[in-house]
Amino acid sequence: MPTLMVSVSGIRGIVGDGLDPNTIVKYTSAYAEFCKSGKIVIGRDGRITGTMVGELIIGTLLAKGFDVIDIGICPTPTVLYNVKKFNAAGGIAVSASHNPNEWNALKLLNNKGEFMTKEENAEMLAALETSISNFKPWDKIGKLTIYPDGLANHLKDVLKMKHINLDAIKARKFKVLLDCVNGAGSWVMSDLLKEFGCEVIELNCEKTGIFPRLPEPLPENLTETMEAVKKHKVDLGIVVDPDVDRLVLITDKGEPFSEENTITQAVRFVLSKEKGSAVVNLSTTRAVEDVAKKFGCEVFRSPVGEANVVAKMKETGAIIGGEGSGGVIYPALHYGRDALVGTAIILQHLLEFGGTLSEMKEALPQYIIVKKKIVRGDVNPDDIVAKLTEKYKVAKINTDDGLRIDFDDHWVHFRKSNTEPIIRCIAEAATEDLANKYIDKYFGEIKSFF
């Protein structure tokens, strides 16, 4: 069967096996019907199929009567930023994020420069079958504007962010190992770091769009990068995924800082500057609550997914948020995960901390997260979650997204996958042994329901 994943996160598939021209035109047409009229901002990451996919999207939107602002190769957060800047009707980021080379995707944005909500997505999909015929005559098609400054404007505003002392960071002269996996980060991350006065050693920063390794920035995919950090004796390593919405840090010792710590330190930094609340998803480390408590601030939890985090941030008026995958959301600039923003925060935070990144890691609350998944077969995952909810109903539970149960010495989160026939189980405790002990316990309980 062809591979095509349609969700609130967008339209994602393997090019030539699910994500083909007909599919791209069909979904772009439905998106145009949802947006109704106005300008649409288009940007893409560096992968080699981006030109083909992007041109099909642009042609379809023009045929629908929309004016299109093409900002070229750039991070996904740059598209979000420019939708807001241009007061556009929407935006499409052409990127399959951390998926391998053969994948691509249409990430669909609303007129606020945010990922579409479930309700907006449902409205768009309702027009899927009828939208394909509603094209404009020759004299009413839209106009295409090539706008080369979208990325530069984003970069400039990151440098001017609140609480960031550009001159002080420049004076510190950080030495940084940068790995952009040859993706969109290759067009901006080195420039950003040099604006901060950093000495930059580049690895996988070629503008080829061909990933030299598995692009998801997990420790097992970053062995060469971690070795390069030690070899070059840098202050820190910075790794971004192909569309630059996730920030992964490597300590001066060549060890993972951990993606969970990326958001923890960002929350710690922002709340140390101003009072406010924070939002993270239900699968993110408890360390966020620990650091927020020190500043007398509250943390709210949302279902997993950037759109869900943003919705909860708006609901609660949060001043910082994100996800434990290395995604930092700072609404003072825009509502979206942004590795450029995360980079500015870590450099300022490390400057003020005064020690090394490995020392900062040790200064954060210490927890270990373990993740496993179980194939559910013919068993209804909702039934399993319901049975677990009944069993632990006297505990502190949250059922907004599967089931999360909080105990004094650990927490566990059960979620069904929307794309695979599996149930995910995530547990966190103070030590790896304890986390594994608990996740094995819960796996046994899940299996007893089969």
C-alpha cells in the first residue's frame, strides 16, 4: 500500500509512493478552500524533492487565485514567523522534518502562523473531494512574489530577543561544533552563531539536502558528532534536525545534554527573568515542574503535539513552552518550536551560568526517561487505557492524551500511536534502574489485558 500519513501535523509520505503530484494538488486545493482568500507564505527545507513539491503547491495556489510569497529554503519556524509578519491567510512548510531523504510533507499553518487545530484540519478535509474543480480563469489567478529576506528577518529578530545580550555573548566567544545534517539549518545556523561571535566548526553543513546519516537527532545517530565535539575541544555542540525546529545539545565532554534538558533549561532561564507560567506536553520530564517551582511559577500539561502545546499556552497565557524532543516555543517571538530561538537562549543562559554545559547539566534536576512500545495487534488500545485508568483511578491521573499517572518517585504515560498499531509507554524516575523497573511493571500489566 502507498505510504501517506494525513493528520493534524500535515500531509506526509514517501515521494512516488503516496506523496505524488495528484495528492499534492488535491490537498493543496482543499487547504486553499479552507483559507478562502489572501496571501499564502511558502518555504521548504533543503531536501532535493522540495523544489518539485513546492512548485506543485505554488502552481495550485496561484490557480486557486491566491497570491503566494515564496521565501525559499528555510527552517519551518521561519515560515511560521513570516505568516505572522505578512498577516497572511496561511502558510505551508514543505518538510518531512526528521524523516529520511525519501520522505516529504506539507505542514499546514493557519492565519496566526501556527499549526492548524484539529477543528481547522477537519474543516479542510471536508472540502477534499469538491475543491479540486474550483480553479480561477486566466485573468484571476494569483501573483507569485519571490521574497528572499524572510530568513534574514527571522534571524535579525532572534538576535534582538528580550533577555538576550548580544554584545556580552559576542565577548564570550563561544566555540561551537555545528551539525545541520545538510538540511535547512545549513542556510542559517552558522550565520546565526557567527552573529553571536562564536567560532563555528561545521559538520554536515553542506547545502545538498541529502542527509549523511539518519536525520533524527537521537544519540545513536550522533556518534560522529559527539566525537567531533571532543576532538575540537569546543564549548558545546549544536545539532538541528532537517527543518530546524528541534535543538539538540552536546556537552563539552562530547555527551548528550538530553533533549528533555533543552526545554528544562529554557524554562529555567525565562522564568528566572520574569514571572509567568510554562506549558509542556504530557510526555515531557518532571524536571520542568521542579525548576518552575523554584521561581514560584506554575506548569501546565498538554497533549503531545506542537499545536496542542500552543493551544494550552494561549489558554494559560504561558510565557515559555515546548516539548521534550528539543522544541522550544517562545511566544515573545512567535508560537512555534524554533531552534534559532533555543540557540539564543542556551548561549545567554550558559553565559550567565558561568560554567560549562556539562556543569549546567549536572545543576538541573536529574531524571531518566525510558520509552518502549508494544504491538497491540487486534486489541483496542482505548480499552487498555480504560482498564488502566480504572485500576489507577485513586492516583493522580491525566486522561487528556492517553493516560498519565504521577507518583511521588516516578510517572508513566501510556499513549496509542495514530500512525502505527502500537501503544507507547514512557516512564521517568530518578535512576535508569528505577525507570526500567517501572516500565517493565507496566508492560506486564498491559500484556495481562491481551
